[in-house]
Amino acid sequence: MLLPFYHKQLALFLLKMCELSYVQFKQGGDFTIPKGFKLVKSFKAHTLQSEEWFGFIIESEHSVVIAFRGTNTEPDWIADALVFQHPYPYADKGGLVHNGFLSIYESCRDDIFQAYQHISPHKELYITGHSLGGALATLHALDAKRNAPFAKVVMYNYASPRVGNEEFTKAYSFSVPLSIRFANMHDLVTQLPPTIIYCPFTKQLWHYSHIRSPIEFSLQTDTIKGNHSLTTYRKGVQGLPSSIGTK
């Protein structure tokens, strides 16, 4: 059976939006808005005590796109390492999620939902992100599906780490069926955090699992950074067929 919500050109377009989120950060909030779209909101988020540009919302006549940036600073790396878990607060029976990812998302959530109030609910919402941004896109997709007005929510992310436990992934899969996680099989980041983490001080076990619907490819650059890079993911998506079937 074909994945009806996989579109190669959409995957490449949303990957370009991920690239623009890094440009936005590097240029102090400035980036070139794609033709046919207008800027709704550029937003910042907090990593530890640092406030940084973390993404944007743009809209066209029929669609809304929100893109989240990946890891780029030392505070981002520290937040990535905060692997203890916290209850997901935006959905009943939402399970447990990565505390570092959730703390970043919570710091920009109000700005995002306030921006949505000025957008027609009849438009389709497309959510994307790379690396840490992929984790934030996942957190937002479930939140948007449960709490935003849009009838159609689609999430494509790239190189995402694991975000939460099995209860979270089940809640996510039920609520966000139009979702694809693109993963390079040689990308170490997609294998983090480990599926089981044990804290010897508190004797606490934390369990992690990936959200469903992966589309995988295999590109080896012989470096951890290269296997994880946007350039590698662009090549990987470009090499995918125009349609993909489920197993």
C-alpha cells in the first residue's frame, strides 16, 4: 500500500524550510521568505538561560508552514543532554517526553499559538524541523492536532532523535497519522537517546521509542557530522522514489 501523504517535492520543500531556519538564526532573524508566502511570525525560544531564534511561521493562500531549527549553540547541546523525562502536558495520556526538548518547546509555544489565532483554520498546517528541530516539530504536531484549529496537520521531520516513551508515541500516532520521519541509517543522532536510560543516583529508568512512519535511506560520509547534515539529507530525499509503499 502506498503512503498517501508522502510527496517527494513536499519533502524537499520542507527540507528547504529547515535550511532557512538555520539561516534565520545565523542572520539574527533575517531570511528570504519563499515565493508565494508571507511571514506570519518569527519566534525565539529559551535554551537554559539563553534566548535564541528558533523558527518561523509562513503562510500562502492555502497553507501554513512552521519550521523549527536544530542544535546550533552550546546551550542547545546541553538541552539535548537533559534526557530525564517529564509528562507531556498538551494531550491527555500523552506519556513522558524528553525534558530538554520540552523545555525549549514550552518557551515558544505561547507565541506560536497566538500567531495561529490570526490564520484561517481552513488552511493546512505543515510542520517541519531538522535534528533538535525535528524533536520540536514532533512535540508541536501532537499539540497542534489536539489544540490548534487546523483540520489538516502534516509533519515531516529530518534526522530527529527519539522524543518520548511508548505511551507518547502511541498518542502521537493516533492523533497525527500524516507524519513522516526521514532518517539516514548512518546518522548517530537518530539513535539517541538510547531506548533505555538508567540513572544510578535515583535508580530511575527512562524508556524512549521513535514515532512511527519512518522513511529511511543509507548514505555514509564517514563522519558523524556529515551523516547528520542537511546536505546529506537533501541527497537522501532526492534519491527516494516518487512514491513509497508501507510494509
